[in-house]
Amino acid sequence: MVCRPPELTSSWLARELGQAFEQAQAAINQQGYNDRQEQQR
């Protein structure tokens, strides 16, 4: 772990978590979309 000032760490962490969350949301949305497409067939 690299030592960073607390304010820098929190903003960096928030950005990292935000990106990870967005990717997870996109994956979940895509999976849900695929599931709905399957059910319609």
C-alpha cells in the first residue's frame, strides 16, 4: 500500500469503486437483458 494523503486516498478510492460499480451494473444489466431475450424465445 502506497502512503497517500487521506483526502487523495478517499477520492482515488471513490473513483476506483465507482468504476468497479459501473462495470458491475453494466454486467448485471447485460445478463438480465440476455435472460429476458432467452425467455421470449
